Amino acid sequence: MKKRLETEEEYREALRRFLEIIENQLESDNEEELEELIRLMEIYEYENC
């Protein structure tokens, strides 16, 4: 996983993946990925919104 989201496209891709995990309630092994996506998106939003 990336350390930061640098472009709007990377942010949108992270958001798509986040929604996919939430909507499909995929296996619990995605918990770490979900937490990392949330962290990355929060940082991006703080810096760019």
C-alpha cells in the first residue's frame, strides 16, 4: 500500500476500493487494508480539501 495519495485519481481509486470493501463486507483479512485506506484518505483530505 502506498504511503500517501498524491493525486485526485489516487484518492478516487482509494475511495472506490473503500466502498467495495464496505459494500461487499469482504473477509476480515481486509481490515488492515480498510484501516490503511481510511488513514490515507484522511491525510489527503486534510492536505487538499
